[in-house]
Amino acid sequence: MERVGDARDLVLGYVDALNAVGEAARAAIPSLERLADVLDLVRSRRVLSRSGRIDTYSYTVHGAGCRFVSDNGTEVDVDFAADGSEIFDLWRLRWYGLSLSEPLDVTDQDLWTAVRSLQPFLTEVRPGWFSVAS
């Protein structure tokens, strides 16, 4: 049962880390209203390069999202839905857990259980993809 508790803590830690990335990005780039705007700054306005640094994070824009790595090595990879909301799947949660200073390796089953236990705080926006409820 403790594994599910670890998985739940991992999911909540990911959400906290994602919020911290958003706060740092908005502080560093005042025109940024939400984290998804990083994609626009890279793609349309060419204000940012596809990879670089924002505050204490290195970032790399990919497909529909962005991977942020803090100076301590913690990795937060996030995709963005068409409406700009931040979405993530079990793979991104596992990579976050493995990147922690004390790596936490949990099974997909434990992550599913944890994510389900966190509803309605988390919403499954499409099969296997989750977002923090607004």
C-alpha cells in the first residue's frame, strides 16, 4: 500500500514542480500569461529559441510541449492541449519521479491508482492524459 502513497506523493510533487516552473517562467518573461505561451514565443514570434534557459531551468520545446530541467536535475515534461492547458501522462510522471534527487520508481498501476485517487483535483482530459482541474 505504501507504493500507492509514494505514487500519490509523486503526482502531487509533479504538480507542485509544474506550478514552480510556471511561476519562474512568468517572472522571467513578463509577457507570458501561461506556460503554454512558451510554444508561441518559440514558434510564431521567434522570441525564444527551441532550447535555452528560463530562470533556473533549462528548457527544450518539443511537439506539443516542453521539457524543463531545474538546476538540481529535476525534470518536468509537459504537453499543452489545444486550449493551452497543461496536460501530462503517466510517462511524464515516471520521468519526473526518476529525475528526483532521491529517485522514485513507481509502476504505471500505482500511478493510475494515485491519479484516480486525486480526482476531482485532477481531470482525465483524454484517455491517459491528465490536467489539474480549473
